[in-house]
Amino acid sequence: MAAKPGPSETNAFTPSARSEGSPIQGYAILAILLVVALLSWAALVWDYPASAMDMSLPYTMGLSLTPFLAIWVIMMVAMMFPTAAPMILTFHNIQRRRTARGAFLATWVFVAGYLILWALTGIAAFVLACVAEAAVSHFAVPASAFARFGGVVLILAGLYQFTPAKNFCLLQCRTPVAFIMTSWRSGTVGALRMGWLHGLYCFGCCWLLFVILFPLGMMNVAAMAAITLLILAEKIFPRGRLIAYASAAVLIAYGGAVIAMPALLPTFPVRAEKNGGASDIPANDSAIVLIASMRDRSIYD
């Protein structure tokens, strides 16, 4: 018979006598994650028409840092909570088996560390948005040239899918148990650190997929949904790497097409009549303007 492990051999993954806890906590955590994500999607969809109508400052949406960061965090919750759920539940399961007491709270500390990392990326996104808007304003960059630059960004995002950095970070995200076994830290600070580290791997895996929201539209809900499904498929499907490679081919092809025909980019401006004059609106928002125009006509007819 195998000897029982002594105290020195017991580690974070050896269940204690009081380790089992209630599995109901896991279902509660999953339910909370999904409900919060759905509410975040609802907020983005609700806010989209209002944001799309004022495109004079399309990248910052005319916002200062604080409201921009608030919207960014809502975007990250909507897009990343569903994709991070397997890792979060695995962390809770191992924490629960190690010690039933405090596992629920430790899991939300892990989530907090994860979310803090993504919130900080929002500051970088805001700076990038401000630089882009200043460049367009100062240098009077033609819309076609800026759209072609967006095509280059799409191609770079596709090429990144083939890099060792992408593969390494994706591996960490695809193997929750391996990540937790090699990164385990005890206590509240340890849970916060592990959540931060997992967020860092997620960022390394997906950062260029978020950068392409600049050319596709910061509040382009369809683009956000497509990116969310892609990240989820990369993480949970058995052929996740092949999905990443397939998406790379699509991004490269689309980026090349945008370079050849800038009007293929959703944010490429089209001319629209407004109050007797012409104004530029993004192509993907023309339907919103048309609906608003029809509504105004019905009021005055």
C-alpha cells in the first residue's frame, strides 16, 4: 500500500479533511459570471445607437478617461467573463478541495486581479485613441489613407496568430489545471496575483484582436461579438489552434481587401444628407442615420 503523504508532502492540490465544501458555489459563480456578462452586453447594445450617432471623435467617442475606462471595463466583462469562466471555475474547484472555507471569496479575488489587468489596458487604449485622433486632426489624414492603415492593423492581427507568443499564451489559457498547478499562490494576495497573471496571459493571447476594434469601430457590437466567439473557440474547442490559424487567414485576407478597397471597412465614412447639408458617417452606421431620418420626416409630415 502506498504511504500516506506526510505534512511536508501535502501541497495546494492535496484535499484536506474539510476540503469538499459545497459544489453549489461553483454553479453560483458561473451564474453570476454569465448574468453580469449578459447585463454588460445589454448595456453595450443599448448604448450603441447613441454612441454611433456622434462620430466626430470616433476612437475616444468624445469621452474623457474616466467614462472611457468605464465603458472599456464593461466591454471586457462582456467579452472576457464568458471566455475566462473555465479558468475561474477550475480555480474555485481546486481552492474548494484545498479548503472549503473562503473558497468563494478567494475566487472573486482571483476575478478582481483578472479584471484589474484588463482595466489597466483600457488606459493604454485611451492613450492610443487620443494619439490616433490627434494624428487625424493635425495631419489631415484622408479617410482612405486611414482606412488602409486599418487594413494593415488587421493584417498584423492575423500574422500575430502564428507567433510563438500567441501559441504560448493560448496554451496557458487552454489548460486551466496546468496553469493553476504551476502558478499556485496561497492566500488572498496569492489569488489576486494568480488572477492578474491569468489576465496577462489572456492579454498576450488576444491583445491585437482588441486593437482591431479601432478600425472596425470601438462600439461595433457585431465585431465585439465575433471577437468574443473567436476567443472562446480558441480556448475551449479541441482544435483551438487551428481555429486561431483559420481566423488569421480571414484577418489577413480582409486586411488586404481593405487596403485595396477602403470602403470595405465599417468605419469608412460615407456621405449622408443632414439638415440640408452633407456629413460623414461610418458605413456601418448609415442604417441608424436612415432610420433617424425617416423618424424625423414622419414627425414633420
